[in-house]
Amino acid sequence: MTGTGKARVGILGSTGRVGNLLIDNLANDPELTLGAVHVFDETNRTFAADVVVTNSMKVLLENCDVVIDFSAPEATQELCERALEHPKPLVIATTGFNTHQQNLLREASKEMPILYASNMSAGIALLKQLVEKASATLRDFDIEIVEQHHRHKVDAPSGTALTLGEFAAKGRGLDLEKVRISGRDGQIGARTKDEIAVMALRGGDVVGRHTVGFYNDGEFLELHHTATSRETFSKGAIRAAKWLVKQESGFYSINDCLGI
């Protein structure tokens, strides 16, 4: 904590789009202040004298009270490995983890509070619950999920779309990885009853749009969420950090933070 009582935030992924927004949003926050930023190569930003700029995970962790991570799976893995030596609350918003990295998050959460969310927006948090409810209720309806993002996004389908797919599968007692398809081409035959499609579109500067559709003969229901600004994610992560610094060790979701 600083002399003003503000918790110090460390940012992993500080040179990315959301990382830069986090720095801006923390400038006048009443509860949090920027303590340290991790930079892999270089940064064009200037910082106050008391902000530590480093390429060391150890130094990052030593100079903050909570970390917000919008980076890449390999960087998050290193963060968790170092955090096991220097436990700190971790807000993880990186996506695209492999099984080992997912398990590492769970193991690390036994030593520190970790909040993981593929999307930090309140709207998506509520949408997950709506999707699960609709899936369970509309059992005869086909489920198709479509996500759209900017041309620079490197993983597909998006972590958010896969999370929505998991909640859709959960509503019907299914394992998403056993029923998911992410492409159709050629003579593939008729759609199977349980399959859940998760499709990705890429182009332009689309921040994020997700549609979960439930389709039946004679009617369909579509649930949409559109992010019009990346500040949805940065401000959501800051809200999560304020909540997480008060929690005991454990693995949390954005829904826990929002109390929904």
C-alpha cells in the first residue's frame, strides 16, 4: 500500500491496447494507483518517478499489491510460476491457455487469490448466466455461437466465445470439447442434435461482438453482446482488482466479483 492507502497495481501487458488504457484509467482512481509495469521490449510512455518499469516478473511482483494481466499465455505462465514464490492477488484476463496453463492457474490459486475471466465486462458476466438458462430451457433448439473481433486478434475462437459455449453445454449437461465444432466445409451431412458451433470472424477494428443463437423450427432466440470500447475491459479489470485485494486465496470469476 502507498502512504495514501491506495493499493499498488502491477500491469503485465502494459504496452498493449488494454494495458495502455489501464495506465490511463488508474491515473485518477480513488482506491488504486499504478505501482509497476512489466515491459518486454520497450515503451514510449513516461511514468511518475515512483512507478517501477521492469522486464522482471519478480520485480513486478515485489512492487505491487495486485497484478492485472492482459498479456499472452506464456507470460501469464511465467507470472504464476514467479507468484508462487511471491504470492499476490492476480487478475488474469489473458486467453488462449493450454491445459497445463489452466491447471497452473488453479494450483496457484491455492496460495493466493486469482480472478480469471476471459472477458471483464459486466454484460458478458450476465450473458453467461442467460445462456446457461436458455440452453437448459430450450433443449430442442440448435445452438450456434458467432464472435467478431478486430484483425489483430491472434486466437480463435475467442476465449469469451468458448466460455459462452461452456455455459451453453453446461445447461444441457454436455462436455463442450466433445460437441464443439468451429468450422463447416464441404459435404458434412446434416447438423447433429448436440453439436454447438463456435465460429470466428476477423476484420477491421471491431472491439468485440458475441452472439449466441438458439434456433428451432418456426422461431429462434439470439442473445447479443457488443463491446464498443476497450475501456469496458480495462475498467472491468480495475473493478475486479479492487475486489480481489480483499479476498482470501482461491479461484474466482468475474461473476463472484459482481455478486451475480
